[in-house]
Amino acid sequence: MVALQFIQDATAQVSNRDQAPDRSVNVINNATQSLCIIFMAAFWGLRVYARTRILNGFNKEDMLCTGAYVLGTCYSIIALIMGHFGGGLHIDDVPKQHIVPFEKTVYVTMVMYGPTAFLTKTSLLLIMTRVFSPYKKTVIFIYVILGIMLAYYIPAVIVKIRICSPISYFWTKTGNGTCLNESAIILADAVVSVVSDLVVLLLPLPLTLSLQMPFKKKMRVMGILGAGGLACASSIIRLIFIVNFGNSPDGTYQFMRINMFGNAEISIGVICACLPALSALITTYVREYSSGKGTHTSGHEMSRMKNTRSDVTKGSKHRMSILDVGSDQDILIKNAQGEPKIETSIQGDTERQPGHHGSMEGIGIMRTVDVQTTVVNKE
């Protein structure tokens, strides 16, 4: 009986060694990071195209978004390297020579998460400060949130860089060394991310409803501004995973699951930060397609004007195009209004030109008309 039991135990051990490791999380990670890199690159590229070819070049939101895109891409690449060194596999299935490289990638992602998340959310919140600039209290509140985030992330990055003494003790765990509580630091990051994502999600809703524009247009603006809050779902799931599995001994498996939701949060934030400029790009090409000539008329039969006044027509078309849009505030407000008949002014007041004496021959409505977009402050 003892011999039979010994044979059964030996057979079970051989069977366990021959059994292929569970690579499902590793495969999902590779797919997730690849999609994150592709979609971030596509949306950021479209934003750059819109800014350089259609709008008035880069501003501070674009610089922050570019920084978030670069760090977000690096974050995903490091996650792929992490997967190469056993991330997503159970700890018992990871070769011993891969443990140290895996821990190094954990250290790098832990340090990078804070600056990447801060740049992403700052670019989204600064867009809101422009859009809702008449709401002074709201703008102050947004800057207070940004100040709190900055006050947290700067010391948090310093603490994470010096989480172990010496730093190499984080991945070697040999010799004399001490480390701070890694799980507590990651948990603090997750809580700050959830709170800031909720601000991005909820802040535009009541303010946009108070804007003086049709309901459908309000929904469009809320969709563009509130889309950044989609990252909130990823950050909440990440927080739940940290609470439940942050202290798991199966670190290579559990940390990869936590990290994937961090990647998703960053990538969604970068994509959503590109939506205002992308909206301007789409609106421009839709108008060009619908007009057939790539111009925007004022709705007053401008196409019937004589060739003798073509220079005036071109000037008014230029003023009414979306090329004059400079900030994300202008993009959102003008696009939210849909198809305005006249956006700025029409240069063609013949009453001031000698020889015509107010003649309207062959010309439509030739009065100087000023139409401005305003936001009513109901505070």
C-alpha cells in the first residue's frame, strides 16, 4: 500500500509538471497593450493633424496630451515586457531567472503611473476650464482639484522612487534592506484616481445643462466632455482588485491583472482628451462633403454672388470656417451649435463704398452682421 501511494504521488507530480501553465492573463495582456498602443497612436495622430492642418496649432492642452500619450505608450510597452518575464503567469510557473526582471518592470510601472495619470487628467480638466470659463466658482474648483492632485503626485513619485533602501532591494530581496508598504502606496494611487475620474465624469453634466443651446447639442457637449469619465470604470475595478489581491503571494499573476486596468484607464483618458479636436476634424469634413466644395456659406445664398465680388466672398468664407477656432472651448461650443448660419461677420457693406450708393445689384444681403457665441452664467 505504501508503494502504491508513492507511485500515485510521483505520477501526480509528473502530471503537474507536464501540465501547460495558464497563460490566459498573459495573452489578454498582450492583446490589451497592443490595442492601447494602436488606439492611442491613432487618436493622438488625428488630434495632431486637426491642430496643425485645420485649427490654429498647439496649445497647452495639446502639450499635456502629448506628454500623456508618450508616457501612456511607454507604460503599455513596459507591460508587454512584464508579460515577457512572466507577468500573467502564476508564480510557480515563472522561471526563477525571470523573477528579478519582472520585479524591475513592476518598479518602473509603479513610478510611471502617477505622472501619466496626472498629465492625462490635467489635459481633460484644463479643457473644462476653457469651456466653462464664465463659471468662476467651477473654474476655481477645477484648479483646486488640480492643485490637490499635484500636491499628492509629486511626493508620491518621490516616495515610490525611494520605496526601498537600497532601491535594488525592491527586486532582489537579498541582503540588508527595507521597503515601505507597496500595497498601501498602490492603494493610495487608486483612490486618488477614482476620485479624479469621478470629477471628470460628473462635473460637465450640470454645467452643460445650464448652457443656452438646444438639448441635442447639450448632449453632444456632455458626451465629449464626460467621455473621459469612462476611465472611471477601469480605475474602480483596479481599486477593487488592489483591495482584494494587493497582498497576494501570487504576485506575477495578480499584479498583471491590476496593471491591465491601469493601462486601460490611461489609454481611455488619452483617447478622450483627443475628442474635442477630433470633433472639429469630423465637423469640418462633414461640412465639406455636404457642401460639395469644402466651403461654409452663411445661409443667405452666398453662392449667387457675382464673380466681381469673389474676393469679399472668400473673405467671409474664411471668417466663417472652423479654421478660426483656436481653443478646445471654441471647438466644443461651435460644434455644439451644429450648423450656425453666420459665425463671425460678413464683409460686404456696399453703403460705405463710393459709386454704388447702396446698390444691391447681384449681391445678396450686404449688411455687416456680427454674430457672437456667448455662454450665460446662471450662477
